[in-house]
Amino acid sequence: MKNYADLWIGYNKRQQGGDCNRLKKIYINGSSGSDRITENAVHELKNGLKSMLDIDPEMVYGQIGAPIAATCGKEILDSEEYCISLLDDGVSIDAKSGSGVLYAVFDILRNVSCERDINEVYASGKTVRPSNPLRMLNHWDNMDGSIERGYSGESFFYIDNEIVIDDRTKDYARLIASIGINAVVINNVNVKQAASYMITDRYFDKLAELGEIFAGYGIKLFLSLNYASTIEIGGLDSADPLDEKVIAWWKDKMAEVFKKIPTLGGFLVKADSEGRPGPFTYGRTQADGANMLADIVKDYGGIIIWRCFVYNCKQDWRDRKTDRARAGYDNFMPMDGDYHDNVILQIKNGPMDFQIREPVSPLLGGLKKTNQMLEVQIAQEYTGHQIDVCFLIPEFKEILGFKTYCSEKDDTVGDIINGKTLGSRYSGIAAVTNTGNDFNWTGNYLAGANLFGFGRLSFDTELSSEQIAEEFVRMTISQDIDVVKTIVGILLPSREIYERYTSPLGIGWMVQPATHYGCSVDGYEYDRWGTYHRADHLGIGVDRTDKGTGYALLYNEPNASIYNSPEKCPDELVLFFHHLPYTHKLHSGKTVIQHIYDTHFEGYEEAKGLAAKWDTLKGKVDDEIFENVRERFDRQLVNAREWCDQVNSYFFRKSGIPDEKGREIY
Amino acid sequence: MKNYADLWIGYNKRQQGGDCNRLKKIYINGSSGSDRITENAVHELKNGLKSMLDIDPEMVYGQIGAPIAATCGKEILDSEEYCISLLDDGVSIDAKSGSGVLYAVFDILRNVSCERDINEVYASGKTVRPSNPLRMLNHWDNMDGSIERGYSGESFFYIDNEIVIDDRTKDYARLIASIGINAVVINNVNVKQAASYMITDRYFDKLAELGEIFAGYGIKLFLSLNYASTIEIGGLDSADPLDEKVIAWWKDKMAEVFKKIPTLGGFLVKADSEGRPGPFTYGRTQADGANMLADIVKDYGGIIIWRCFVYNCKQDWRDRKTDRARAGYDNFMPMDGDYHDNVILQIKNGPMDFQIREPVSPLLGGLKKTNQMLEVQIAQEYTGHQIDVCFLIPEFKEILGFKTYCSEKDDTVGDIINGKTLGSRYSGIAAVTNTGNDFNWTGNYLAGANLFGFGRLSFDTELSSEQIAEEFVRMTISQDIDVVKTIVGILLPSREIYERYTSPLGIGWMVQPATHYGCSVDGYEYDRWGTYHRADHLGIGVDRTDKGTGYALLYNEPNASIYNSPEKCPDELVLFFHHLPYTHKLHSGKTVIQHIYDTHFEGYEEAKGLAAKWDTLKGKVDDEIFENVRERFDRQLVNAREWCDQVNSYFFRKSGIPDEKGREIY
């Protein structure tokens, strides 16, 4: 690497993967080369090929308008679609717009970067349309420069309540465009203080400039919106979505905003959640709130992305009837069909909050007449703070592949969010992102694999975790086959290892309150957040069956029956759905308590194994990368040991049941 | 009250407690009236008598030098001693210095304020010498304005790293002088950032001014010292107390400091504790560090108060041999006799850290050749944050009355710190104080009783908790006998009630980490602070006997044998010293588990009872005071309920033993 902070757009010297002569002439059909995205794409291509292969390609611009893909003969209809094919004297890119050209360019650069033979890769042509319409990153950056749940420094968008535009801004646009991201929300969903003034003159100029930079890479700028803007900056005494004064204020405001920030894609809204204001305050539904805003921004081509993370965060831990897991479903399902066309409901992957293991939200597959986006988190809030290695792509694959039984027998979450199942025009996937102003963007260098992987997966849901991991390593660290194997071997099992040394069997939440790093078995047990394990002397788990909170029945069949039964429920989720005695036998043949002991002892040992693997790379990878990750592993092992010993001690002290294998418990 | 923030120096209108004519003429013997303290005292007296009784006394200054007390005929020798006697045409104050006059004046004002008949009170004369040489308040104020463990606003000494001197400064001096305080440390023992520069030109002028104001009320100014000043502000590379360069630097520095702040009394030092630097870093003893500084400040009449709060704050919770309770003793006892004459060891009342119930530190009574000060805390760090009512004077009385068996059979902690047992010249009592810039100084108005009470008790150890509580109410709230009875009835049992609904049987530490407010039974159980309850399915408590950590044996006999035996150990401390089964029978006849259930249910009910008592005062006390305390009670009851239910649920879930009385446990 020239610079280890360049990640996968570093373009350092590569070996030729076969004959590269064709790359000396690149035909672009469908673009004159004069639009800004194509200009940026061609600049990227020339720069990349020069650096990697010392090739300075001749560019030939051909047919304008929707081209016919040279190889497959199909017309290219989608603006983000592209086709790459081989000509006798060069490589042809067919696309309908600059975005298509851009993604084609990054396709070529990626294959060159991975030292693949382009003559093989593109032998029979390659036509690509992104899997999901919206592929989005959500920044939880505050305007004071802090990042909520940020583990890689401060914000690079804000310093002291001012918007910063510098070299890094464009680098960031390149970085995320290269993996297929086409939308970014640049401020925290918890819109506080200065951020409420994003939609005022105070920030319009900078936002317009930022929007233009992003637009040059096919990325739409979105803002998180303060639902109570009418009160906080508008001087009104209400934020009631049916109040004429409120509607009038928003009409004027949105006219102003879209005029001042012409590239704006729309807004993300967290309302009625964790202390944020919302329509519930006025006895209105979530649909009332979302539709009011959506109708107004529609004239400007804007969309409203409305988060479903609405629950009672002041629950009484004594109350076993209220179930936070039900909240999203109970709050949003009744209005299915009422949300207007340019509203998207953004649904967290699970019903709780980004735990290491949760069932898929029953809204995904429950909602049948509503635009939906899946929200995942690559910021490792509950999964190791970018200290512990936790490659999340296998989890995202599981989620996307989950069968919802929504319409056809095999309809998956992936089918819903890509628009197939419901015929949605607006849908997609968003990740709460993991970047900051750390030199290498993500703190732990290996956390970069989650950013890379999220982008790649959102663009092409069919990619495997292994393919993604391998590409990440090849593009950022090394082409050496042993190095690649070693690092892929660290990444792939890391999520299950993290799960093993932390919270067992889908129960979640045994974390330090506030920070969410490190073990505290009872940390949330007697608190107001609706996050309980209900462990006593005899057993553990939350009864979410028909005899308990009924949550299991919110799923389509056969999921409902599977989850409702302790015998059928998959082991990894069994304590999420059932309160079971420690002596209950799992499918694995182990008792619950022995499973707890075994997975914790083994998980800690496995974490040590990951660190030992990394140690073998000393001298084989860039020293800065080696030391960066090595230092994190030291901390991960301290963390893993605490989890292991605390969880085992807690349950041994509580159950009084000894470990069958007689290992040391405190 | 004219102003409810005036506390006990408000001097509003009082009924005459008998014939007040004698107060029209006040003789002062021993002072010409021209020293600043006497001037301030006389001003206070005139102002107070005018406001309370509309009397404008004539002042007559008599015999200068050490007078003979008119009534008892004894010569007054101590500068803080005074005698008040009745003459035919007036009242006589005999004192050797302005301080004596000052305390006499406040004695008279207090009796008038309580509407006592001065003809009775002083009928046979009253000669008073304060119980303790040093009666000190320790402010944990940081120079940025925050207060560590402060629950009544920000600092009134600092704003934005500057020292503030305003009306409140003098009011504060009056307020604490009136209760007998004669020394104040104005900055946090954790000396950080700007506070390290207290001993430089940056702050000398203001400190000199502040010192003068305090001196006018008989109060010595002390500073907390950064032990690593040689490094942090001196530019040296060491703080080794035996290093000649270090010693030379301190000599120059102290010459400068005492020249610039002539009223300075000396320094308080927290070294080698919780991350603070100290002599251990250089392989030296605590005595080496303290003596080095003491030798240098001796020339200026200065003293070094050295805190004994030294322990390993990075303990492994798995380790059952290391015992934080032992740390103070183990670190300081070996050098008993080595500490120089102007060193005082400041010892927290218990071996841990201001829990609601701890045994008395074994250093008190262990050290036999060392000056000692007792450190208590009126800031309610672990005792309700000045939200929950917790009148601490009964606790302080227990501590002062604790028999150490140090020399004679009945030598108490009080005897050690007043200098009697060891013949100490420097000794006394310090409280970590509870004031801030809240309008009423202490947040909860009733927390003012702890400030008042600490001062009164440090001045006169013989006062009862009831006397102190009654004086506080009469001087600040009301003379109405029912009101007085009601509030005294709230204050007196409040500490035991707090104990009952929080942590049982001396175990402590079941608090929310970091904040120390609210229940978290396992909050410190798996952490590094050496603060564990070791509860498992069968029992609870820490074995500190000869079979455990041996801590119990650090006491003089018969205390050691009593604490070492689960049968002899007092119930309220039994889990501090012993790990016992839940089924162990206490002296009360109850099992440990039933004691836990009973005290928690009862403690919460009793807290409700306190609130109900307060509610009867509506309309009978100042509205502002009523609402201030009422609002705190609301919060106290939420807190008490959480403690009750969480502790009971925790132990029921862990032990599986039901409550005999079948009350609801979750």
C-alpha cells in the first residue's frame, strides 16, 4: 500500500492477472464523457490503471442514450446498470448514465486490484444491475464533532458545529461509491442542538457544496430531520402533523431547502423514540407524521425514510407483559397500506437493537403494502466497538436470506428490500456506519471489512461472505495467498466467536450499560429499557410464546410455530423466545447451562486463536496494519476473558450447577 | 426566614427567650476590638441581635491579653477558647483572641436564634474549648467549576479555571465559621489541569485575597497539592522525594508560596491513589513523601495532611486474597512513628469508601505514634446524592464513640483525633463537603443539616444528634414545636432507613458504577475496585477472618476477636467480615435472607413515612423549603423502591428462598 489509509482505493502496484493490453483502450457507450460522474469515473479509471498496471488508457466515447449491451444484446434500462464486454482492441463499458459508468469502472479496478485476469472475468460479458435501489450509509455524527456510537475518532463532517469540506470529503465519496453506496445521511438520527439548524441558512451553502461532491459520485445526500422543527426553529407551538399551521410551515421550509440544496434526496426521521418528539405526542399515528412530510417533499422528488425503532424506553422491569420486541410491529403494522408512495419504513434487522444474535424483525414480511428498508449496523455498538474483530457480513447474509413467508414460500428479506416481493420503487438497505476521522477511517483496520462488505453486499446480495472477505484482503492488504487465507480465516468465524464468548442463545443485552462495551450480565436486568434475561436460580430466558408476550406469533407461518415451540426453535435463538430451565436439553444435546459454560470457554480460546493467527502475519503485511490490529487483539482478549469468566461465574453462582468438565469458574 | 438561602445565619425576627436586657451591653475581654476577627465578630453580633431582637448592643472592650474567665476563675489559654458570663448590666465574653470572641458571638447568636433564655443558658457561665484542634472542610471542587461528587450545583470558588471572589465568598466564611470550622481545603484532592498551577503566579493574588477573607473568620486556607508538581509544572523528570533536585525545587516553591499567600495553613495530599502520582513510583514510602514536604513547609508554620486512601484500584475480581479493606493499614502502619511532627495522616472513617455502614478503619487505634485526622463525607456520594434524606450525624457519633482499645480501655476515635490519646498537637476531623452554587448551598435543604451538624459536632463532640438536629431546624426553618419535632423525626432515623432499603449487613457497594446513585447489586461485583459481595446460590459476604483475608485481626483486642467470629460480630457488619449462608441466624433471630427481605420492604415503607411526615408541613414552613424537599422526596421514593425491589429480586432469584411473609418479589 502506498498509504494504509487509502483502503481499497489505494491502487498500488499490481501484478498483471493475464494479458492487460485490452485495458489500453476503453470504449464508453451511453455517456459523452462530459457529465460529472463520468468525468470522475474516467479520472478514477485512469489513475487506477496507471498506478496499478502503468497503463494509460485511451478513452473512446460512443453511442449516447440507453445503449444495447454489446455482449448480451439487451437494452440497458436502469441508470445504475452497466455491461462490460471485451472487444478485439479494448474493453467496452455500456451504461445509460454516469452512475452505470462509475460502477463499471470500479468493477474493472476491483478485478485488476485483485489481480484477476480480465480476459477471463469479462470473457462472456458482464451485465450488472445493483441488487437494491437504495444502498445507504447512516452517519450518527453530531455537529459538535462527536459520533454517537462512533469508535474510530471524531466526525469528519463536523468540527465545532460547522460543516467541514476538505480533501477527505472527496476521498470519502470515492471510497463509498467504489463499493456501490448511492445515498448517505450525514447527521445523527438523534437531531439535537445545531443539527436542528441544518435546514436553515446557517448551513445551506455548505450542504449544497457537499451534495454536489456526493452527486459527482452518484451519491444522494440525505439529512436526518428534527420532527419538532416547527417548534424548535419555526417558533410554532405544535408539531401536530394534521395542524394546518404546521403543514404550512413545512411547505415553505421544504421549498426553501430543496431550492438551496438541489441535490438533496430527502430525509431520515427518528420520531417518538428514546425521547425524540413525534406524532404520538399529538395523538397521531406514525403514518400521519410520515405522510405529511412525504406529501410536501414529493414535489421535489424527495423521499421520507421513517425509522420503526419506536418503543417504550421507560419500561418497568417488574412488568413481564410489556415486550419491547413487539413494539415496532405493534406501532407500525396497523397502518400497513396507509404510508404514501414516497415513504420508506426503515426497519432494524432485529426487533431489539443490533445484538449479536436476534431473530429477524417480524415487520419484514409482516408489512405487505409498505416500502421497506432494512437497517443494519456496521458500527460495532454491541459487537465489540471496532476493538474486537467481528466480521458482520455472515450475519447480514443470514438476515437477507431469512425466509419470511410473506408472499411466496421462498420469499426472503432480500426479496422484500430489493423491491421484488412488493414491487416497491423505493426500498433498499442502510447501515449505521463505522467511520470516523481516524487515519484509517474505521479504527481497527479489519473493521474496514464491514464497511467494504456492507457496500458490496448491498450492491450484489448474491456475493458470499468469503468472496467479500477475500476481496477486502486482496484490495487492501496483500495478494499473498497465505496472507489472504489467514485473514479470511480470521474474519469469517469472528462473528460466531464473538457470540460464543458473549451472550448465549439469543438472549443478548448482558453488556455494560451506557457504553455497551464489555460484560455486565445484570447490566440491563433491572433497568427501564425492556431488555431482560429473567435469569433466576432455576432458569433463564424470556417467554415470548403464546403463553408469554405472544411475540412469536407475530411471524408468518411456519416461522410462528417454530419459534413458539422450545423443541422446534433453533438453539441460537431459544432463550430469546423461551424461559427454560438450565437443565433443558438443546438440539445440540447439551443442557442450557453446559452450553453456556462450553461456548464461553471455547469462545475465549477461539479469540486467542484469532490473535495467534494474526501474529503469524508479522513482517508479511504492512507494519502499521499489523500493529494496529495487534493492539486491538490485546484488548479483545481482555474483553473476551472478562465475558467468559463473568458469564460463567454469574451462572454458576446463580444455578449452583457445576461445569461437567470441571474448568475454573470463580 | 428572610431568605431561605441564608441557612442558620439568616437572623430573622425571633421571640425573646426570657429577658434580653443584658444583651444591650456586651463586654469583650481579651481583645481590643481592633483585630479583624473581632471586628467581624462584633459586626455579626450587632447585625444578628438587631435583626432578631431589635437590640443594638453597646460594646465595651476590657482587659487585653489572656483573661481570667469571670465565672470560673480559670485563665483562658487556648486561642479558640471562650467564656460567656452574665454581669449585672450585660454579658461578658472572655477570650484570648479574636477566634475565641468569634465563637462566643456565634454561641450567643445561636442561643438567641433558638429562642433560648440567655439568663438560663449562661446563668453559671459557659467556658468552651473546641473538641478538636482542626475542624476542616475538604472541597472536591475542580477549577473548571465542576465538583467531583458534588450534588448541589457547580463550584462557587471557580468558574472557567479562574478563582471567583464575590459576596458569596464572605457569606461562606461566615456560614462555616459560625459552626466552628477553622480550616478549608478549596480544591479537589485529585489535582488536575489548572489546579496544578494553584502554586504559581497565575493564582497567587486571588489566593492571598481568599486567605485573608477566611482569616478574618478564623479559618485557615489549605490547598490540595499535586504530588508530581516537580514534573508537571517544575520541568523536572522526577518526583522522587529523596532526589536532591526535587527537594531543592520544593524549597524554592514553598518559599514563594508562603510569601505570596501568608495566611496559608498547608497542604492536603492524595498520592499513589486511583491514578494519582506518589512516592511509590520511586520505590519510596508514604512517609518519605510526606516528610519531605513537611520538613520544607515547617519553616512557614505549614502542615502536610496526607491521605491514607491508598489501595490497588486495578484488582482482579477473581482474586479472593487481595483485600482492599487492608490496604490503608498495610500501607501506613509499618511507618508508624516515622511521620514527622507536622504531618497528619487523614484517615477515612472506614476501610473502604464512605459506604452507609463500614467498620471503623483499623488505622484509627492502630497508629500510636502518628498525628491523625478523621475524614468523613457529608457529600452524600454513596448515601443518596443529597436527593435522599440521610442525616449523617448519628453515624459520625458512632464513629467518634467507637472504642479502639488503643491505650486505655475506653479510648475512642474521638479521643484520638482530639489529641488526648496520643498527645497530638495536630489532629482533628475533616469532612468532604456538600456545598455548591445552588441557591440554598446544599441542593436538598435538609442536607444543610449535615453541614451544620458536622461543624457543630467537630466543635463539640459531646453534642447529641438530636440536639444538633433540633438546633438546625430552629435556626433555619421554624420555632414551632410541632414543626421542630416533625423534622427532627425525619432527620434522626433517616440514615438507618437509607441503610435498610440499600445494602444490608455492612456489605456495601451495590450501587450503580460511576454515578454511585441507585441500586446495582452486581454493579461492582466483577470490576477492578476491590468491592465485592461474593454472593452465590448459597450465601453472601466477604471472609475477612483469620481464615480469609485476615483483615479482622488488624484491630486491637477485643475488637479483633469480636469481628473474627460470626457469632460475636454485630449484625450490622456481619457480611463485611463473614461469608455466610442465607440461612445463617443473626442475633436478631432472623436468617440473613429474611433480614434482607424484611429490611428492604420496611426501609421503603419507612422512607414513604418520612415523605408523609414532610407533607404534613405544607403551609407550616417556608414554601420554597417545602417544595425543595418535597421534590427530593419524590425522587427518594423512586430510588428506595428500586433498591427494595432490585435487592429482594436479586437475592430471591439467586437463593430460591421465598419470603416468609409472602410479599411480592419479582
